[in-house]
Amino acid sequence: MTKEKALSFEEAIEQLEHIVDLLEEGDVPLEEAINIYKRGMDLSKVCHSKLQAAQEQLVQIVDENGELKPFEMKEEE
């Protein structure tokens, strides 16, 4: 498992926030800013992947027999 995949969603978001702060300050040399930006993009992909996985889990529920089935909202009449 890669280092990025081992991060929790919260850890990845925290690192992204730090990267944004660094880049917004504008005191970073260009080459370093590019590397920091690339790291941010990698973290963004990790977050997106984790959110997609969570969404897929949320669209299914376990029924009374312990089987997964799609979650359906019944409209009120």
C-alpha cells in the first residue's frame, strides 16, 4: 500500500490545507512550488478515491437477512 493510500481522509485534507497555505503565501521558490503542487494533486486524488469508496458504501444497506441491497428512498404519498 502506498504512503498516500495509508493516510486517512482527515490526514490528507490537513496536508492539503497546509499546501494551500504555503502556496498562498507566495514565498516558495518556483521549483519547490511545483513539487508542492504535485503533492497536493496526489493528495487530492487520494481524497477523491476515499470519498468515492464511502459513497459506494452508503448507497447500499444490509437487509434483515444480512445481504447487501441498494438503498431506496420511498416517497411519501
